[in-house]
Amino acid sequence: MFKYSLDNKRYHTLNYYYKNKYGKKTFKVSLNGGFSCPNKEKTGHGCIFCSRLGSGDFAGNKEDDLLTQFNKVKTIMEEKWPDSYYIGYFQANTNTYAPIDELRDKYESIISIPNVVGLNIATRSDAISKECYDYLEDLNKRTDLTIEIGLQSMHDKTLKLINRGHDLKNFEKCIKELQKRNINTVVHIINGLPGETKEDMIETVKYLNKLNINGIKIHMLHITKDTDLEDYYKEHPFHVLTKEEYIDIVCDQLEYLSPEIVINRITGDPKKEDLIEPSWLLKKFCVLNDIDKELKRRNTYQGAKIKE
């Protein structure tokens, strides 16, 4: 069995990481803090793939206060696992894009809840001020803090195409600032972006493997209704990865990642009513199972090729 797995996975699972660290079942509770996004405000559109809810389709309802959002999830989880720990996950939009007092009020309200052992905060590399870095450094001393940074691709030409709003140099600076403060980092990438080859996607993972990040989220690009990507797809049809192509790429990517990097996510999770392509992404567990089968068929595992 792979060292960093409790269920015969051949990659470092988040379940293993939490169980090994805390000794019991631990859940992330997705929250919507009502934050905005600097990229949307600057360009009027945001990233080409961004949904109406701003990358937080499964976060809480922003009409509810944070405590209500949290308790709705906690109540459900406690029915099956009554003695659990929780991670507050600020997911929707850009969760450091607000005055420091507002950030402090929202973050502190969650870490004060009993059995909350940490925070995951999703944000952008161009949306953390010097004052915010300093506050995050202090927060990291009082709770298990992880900052999730969207990169999507290491290739500047792709970042420009998807209207990311920053370049690779900006991302690198952010990661260095966080690591200088000993703050855990998780990086989001997307496979299947327009114009990218398999080699481009693998190159992104090889690049990240050298940055000493703590975790990664691997997504499959999905085209959803009422996004700029939908318009782009109609005007400039591009190849959408098949399930087989995606699985092949992900398995290659895993082979180039250090075994110590935690795989926080390994596929996408779109809403059925909004999805245009690819339809196979709706069968999430089939994708996960097929990744396991392909790794087993290859007799390989996370980190098998990191010396190449």
C-alpha cells in the first residue's frame, strides 16, 4: 500500500493527511464570506471560466451568516461522525480581498467555534496586501492555516488567454511570501485549458513540484453556462479532453509530484444544470476509480518519476 493512503490509493490523500495529523475524522466546511474579486472589478469579467458564484459553487449561501452556514454542514456531518474536527474553508471568490478588520472578524468567528482546528482560505496571488500577509502570519500561530492559491497554468500565454489577471512572476512572489512565514500552501491547476498540450500540463506540475508547496488541487476544465468560456467555446471550438485523456494526464502528473504533496482534489465537480462540456465529469466516482485502475495498471504511484 502507498505510504500516504488509508484506502489503497497510490497518491497522498487528504483523508490520510487529516487522519494522520489529527487522529480522527476531519472535514472541510465550505463557506461563502461574501467577498468580491479584484479581477472581476478590474476587467468586468474575471477569469474566463468563472461561474456566477465566483469559483464557489458548493460554498455556503452568502445570504446566511457564517455561523449559520457552518452549522448547517456540521449538523449533517455529526449524524454520521459525532466526534469530528472541522476546517473552515473560505471558498467563494477571493477571500483576502477586503479590509483587514473585515478579514479578522470573519476568520476569527470561525476559529472560535469548538472543534474547528484550522482554516483554508482560497485567494489569488495578486490579492494579498502586506498588512494581510502579516495578519496571516499571526493567524498561522494560532490555528492550522492553509492558503489556497489559484494558478491554473504556469504558462503566461494561457494565463492571458483565460484572463487570469496576473502572470507567473506574481504567483511566485506570493508563494515565497507565504512560505517565508511558514504558511501552508495549496495550489489549484486546471487540465484541458484551450491550446494547452499534454506536455504543457505536465510541465506545470513539474514546475510546482520544485516550489515546496504543501498541496495541490487538480481540476478538469468544464464549460458552464453564462460564462465567458461558453462564448469562447462557441466562437473558437477547442478540443475538450476525453475522460481517458484526462486520466492519462493526471496519472502522469502524479508521477512527477513529490509523495509528500497532499492531493486535495483530483477531478472537477460541476453542477449538472450548468454543465455544457464534458458530460463525463458528472460521474465523479467513475473518474476517481478509473484513476486508481490506471495507476494500478501501470504499477506506479505519486512521485515515481520525480528524478526525471
